[in-house]
Amino acid sequence: MTDRRLTPANGRVAASHLKGTVAAETFTDGQAASIGQVVVDLYAAPQGRRDRQLLLGTTVTVYERRDGWAFIQAKRDGYVGYVPEAALVAPAQPTHRVGTLATHAYEGESFKSRDVFHLPFGAELTVIDERHKMFETSLGYIPKKHLRPLAQPFSDPATVAQVFFGTPYLWGGNSSRGIDCSGLVQAAYHACGHMCQGDSDMQMDGFGTSIDNLDQLKRGDLVFWKGHVAMMVDDKTLIHANAHHMAVVYEGLAQAQLRIKAQGDGEILALKRAL
């Protein structure tokens, strides 16, 4: 059975490589595009519920444009869904990503000038020129300290996850405006140059190698429950986005085990080490 989250096919149209595997009226290679808005919801169906979010600069393949909606697949993790067609722009060539919790793009080369965009961690954009304290970008002027070259990924996923401390919980969220458990893990590993799936069940099944017991856990390891994932910051403490606290928080592993079991979500299902 195919996973509709990773299968670019909707009955009317499907990716060419799926010919003979799925039924569709048309098969196509699709067209490249980029996300041109700061944060865009990725829907399971037009006017449906949010599955995930895509950030500025994300590369996608567009398989269909219909009634103001685009059926797309994100290049980075393969997630499939619908975005408003207006959220798409011509393929971009980003050079930098936002490397702080958030930043602003300014109209002029001064922090006193009008701010025109609020950008979350991970948004990707193109630097046009380097000034004294600012980069001139395709969106405006951004403090140099807030941008990081794509060619220089972070080295520690747990450090990236800690940047999000206090971020409000948002089901299906992928940005520092709001994020969920799997979105936090994905953001942390993507920023370190590693492909990571978008949902916790995908991460549990396809990411990293298994760890035998809790005594082996160390910084950066992942702990999975039914429908939930957390990242260790040391051998006893984890960081995770969760609906109990409605935020990204630190929590003792033992405490989290007891709380999650008490709320009816069972025991730990898997321990994984990605690096």
C-alpha cells in the first residue's frame, strides 16, 4: 500500500516514474518551482487539513495546477500535498538560510528602516551583496549575523533544536512561528545537512539506526512513542515540542515516560541514532 504523503499521484495526474504502479489520467515529470512565501501550509487536499509546512526557498516539483491550487512534492523530503498556486515562484537558487530563531528583512541598510518581512529559522534566500553589517538579499536587507551560508551547515542537531526552546506548539508546524515534535526533529537535522522525513512515524521507520536500551542514549538521539518523537540533549534530558506544554520544552526522560504513559500514549516504541 502506497503512502499518499510520499506518492505524487492524485488520480488525475501522477509522476512519470509511477507509470505502471498507480492509476492516473496523465503522467508527467512535473515542473520545478520554489516556495515564494515565508511559511506555507501543505494540505492533504485543497481546502483540507494541514499536513506540514514549507518555508521560503523550498524547492518543489509541481505536477498539477488546478483551480488556484498546486499539487506538489517537496524535493528535500518527498512530502506530497497541495499549496495555493500563488505561493509558488520560479525556481530559486538560495545561498543562505536564516540561522537564528527569527530575523527581519529591512527596506534599507539600517535596523531603523521599515521592516518588510519577518523570517523564521530555516527560511532560505539569495544574498545579492554584502554590506558592512547587512546582507542585501532578494527580500531586503538582513543582519549578517542572522544568516548562514547553505554550504556551511550546523554540526549538532541538538544545538539547533535548542534554538527553538519556547517556540509555541503547532500541529503540523515547521517553523519558529509554531512547530510540532517531528517538525522540530526535521528542522534540526535538515539544518545539519541530513535528509529527514516530516512525520514521526516516517522518522521512526526510516531514519537512523536502532539503539538497544535507554542506557546507551546520548545527545542527538531520538526517542519515539506512538505519534511522538523527542531528541536527547544529554543522557537524561530531552527536548521536544508537545501539546501538554504547548511549547518546545526540556523534560527529564523518566518524567516524560511516566507522563506520556499516564495520558494513554503507551511505552517508548523505538530509540534511534541518526549520526
